[in-house]
Amino acid sequence: MERSCRVAPIPGIVPEPDMKPYDPAAGITTLSQDLIRLLGEESVLAGQSAERAYDCDAYTVDRSRPAAVVLPNNTEEVAKVVRYCVKHSIPFTARGAGTGLSGGALPALGGVVISTKRLTKILEIDLPNRRMLAQTGIANKKLSDAVKHAGLHFAPDPSSQTVATLGGNIAENAGGPHTLKYGVTSNHVLGVTMVDPLGEIVTFGGKHFGGPEFDFVGLICGSEGTLGIVTEAWIKLTPLPKVVRTALASFDTIRGATETVAGIIAKGTIPAALEMMDSGILKAVSAAFGVTYPVGTQALLLIECDGDDVATVEAEMQAVREVCQSNNCLDIAMAETEADRAKLWTARKKGVGAMGRLAPSIVTHDGVIPRSKLPEMLDFVYRVAADAKVGVANIFHAGDGNLHPCFYFDDRDPEQVKNVVEAGEAIIRKCLDLGGSVTGEHGVGVEKIDLMPLMFSEADLRMQGKAKAIFNDGTLCNPCKILPNQKSCVEHKMRWRGMAW
């Protein structure tokens, strides 16, 4: 499918005298030369290798090649590139580590990918006030590592936290296993510095919580890079719990595990983490890491309770044990040491990666349902996968009803790609039928853009469009994401299906 890198020019923006407007028909040479003049040769990537490396994020069934990739070193360089793109009507898309799972970093109309790979500095740490200022290309876990000695951490912890960036966390409003107790990224971001869609550097919020202003920071968190490119952020630091108890409960039925999830919450216990893995994940983890589980195990629950008071945490874990036993669990393994704890987390932390042993391609979906609907929903997931003739394994945040069905397949086969996309859409539709959402933490991106009208009315979508227009009333900044009514994306309504290279 042909893709144009030109979209409607923004009124009042005139190309610089020494740079001709970019013409896609002329190839990438002029564009890359202009970008080299702006940033230097070491900060610009172009050619087939760059195109292939940056044509998708971890949602690999949708691909679109950029014309060039830039690696700015600071906010000012990001602004330079954005201003150049605006003046020449070239689309631009921000990208962190590329671990996103909905196509949020896909350069949907080609153009320039602005990578935050070099924005990795921690700029200020304020331990007394539990604050940190960092550039947004830094990996999530490095934020916590920098203050671990002071008994603090950055609470959001997506499973890809060793590589996923702060900017990506903010763009998708990422969660993670400990979201149930500690909240998602937006609960931990105080302020941002952002390059807006016209190339101006703007700041919202700041070092201190609750300023007298509209909550633009809350709007930017989860906007998937459509409102601008966040380059720095002030984040909250949360005290590490003094007491942590971790258990791994094995069940011989999926229903036993899912009913345990609902039972734990109904009892009034809110664990720090309540994660579920099914037999498909366990087979992959066992093959990859040699980990064994009780014979007959069809599902695992990873349950973690934490706090500062031993008696309170032990009481919570005792309540967890009682609910597990009432649902006929096969075994409950308790961690006695930090090494034991890491071992119990193996299936949850390594599960998706281990699935590479099952097939060359994986698509991880992200629907939300009420916890009480988990048994019905998982039955539906297995049925849909069987009908589509694709493999599926489930690993997800059971405590907050955030499902992650993982389809494994071969994306070199267009028929399998088609089946996976259709199966994913069927699952999201079912989530909505059960009173859930199209996404919990992976975002809408291009993956679910056509499903937004199933969750929101036309008036709702119009209102969201007006909110977006406050920052971005053009079509250059991360186009074709979230909102389905973008005119420049009409020709791409097939959503790049089957473009596996």
C-alpha cells in the first residue's frame, strides 16, 4: 500500500530559506541531509536497515517504514526536528524502546521517527521530598535502582521495565503487576517538559503536587504521543515496603484460579500483586528455564502482599491462603528469601519471552473486564483461539481484570495474521459486552482504533477530538492513533494488515 509522508500544511508555517520543502518522490536523501545539518551525522539514521528496525513496535503485525530516524540528545534538539518537520509537512512519531504492544510507536504515515534513546539522564534527585527529574528515554527500572539505597522506588513496574522507557510509560499510562495497590503511571507523574506539535517547548505541572491549574499532566499521560513529545518528567518516589510476602498457588483448573481472584478481593484483601498464568505459559517457562510445577497444574496465581507492619501483612497472606484452599488449590509455595521470591516470579516475568519457543510471532492483547467475569471470559478466549486455529496462552493482571491473551503464530503467513487480528477483535468486543474496556495499559494505537466507536459514542469521540486539538489540531504528530476520525488516515483503514516482512 502506498503511503504519503505529506499531509496538510499548517497555516502560517513557512519553510526555512535554505531548505526546500520535502518531496517524498525525491527519496530520503534530501531529508536525511537536512536532518544531518540540524543534528549532526551521528544523530541521523536512514536507509533500509533503519527502516526495518523502526517500522513497528512490539505489535509486529502492523508495519510502516519511516523515511529517517533521529536520535536527539536533549529537549532543544527534539524541538529543532519537530519545527523542521512542521515547516516541511512531514509526519513525526516519538519512540522509546519499542516495547509498546498496540502500534503506538508505528510511523503510520512514514516520515521521521524521533527516538528518545539518548535521553537517559537523571537530572535531579530530591530525596527529602521523594521526587526525581529524569529524561524520558531512561529505562523504568533504572529510576528505581538510582534510589534503592534510600529505600525508595518508582512504583509503576511494567513487566518490560528493564528496557521500557519513562516516556513510553507516560505515553501509554502503563501499569504493571503492582498496579492493583500502587496505581498506574499517571498516579506517579508530577510534571512534564514537552515539545508540542509545533515545536515549542512547554512545561506542565512541576516538582510539587497539586498546583492551581487544569490537570494537563493527567491528560498527557495516556495520550500515546499524540499531544507532543515528553522529554523530561518529575516523578514521585514511593517508599519500599519493609515487609513483603510472596506466594505461588497452583490450581488444576482455570476456574479454580479465577474464582480465587474474585474471592481474595471480596474478602477485603488488596494484594500488591495478583497475577495469573495458564498452562500455555507454564509449558513455555518450563522449556526455557527448567522450572517445574505440581503435576496437573493448569493455572498459577502469583500473589504478593506488602506493607510496613509484619502482623498486618501476615494477616493478609493468611486470608489469601484460606481463599486458595477453599478453591482446592494443589499447592501454595511461599518465598522464604529474596532468592525464593525471584524464583516464584519467574513465570510472570519471563513468561511472554519464553513463548518464543512456541512460535516466531506473538501478539499480546489488552482488554479489561470485571473480575467476576474472568471464568466466562477465559472460556471465550480459548474458544476463539481454537476457532481461529492459532495458539493462545494467558498471563495477566488478574487482580484488576486486565487480560493479556498472548496469541502465538507465524507472521510470515498472511492467513495466520488475519486470523490473529480477527480473534483479537472478537476478544475486545467480548470485553466490552461484559462491561469492560478496549485497553487497560497497552493503549489504543493503531491496533484498536477501529474499536473505539464500540466503547464511545460519536459525541464522546468528538469531545476527545476537541481535547486533542488543544495541543494538536494538525495531522503531523503521531498520526492515525487513538481517534478513528482522522481524515488523513482514511486510506489506511485496513490497518496495515498482513504487512509482515
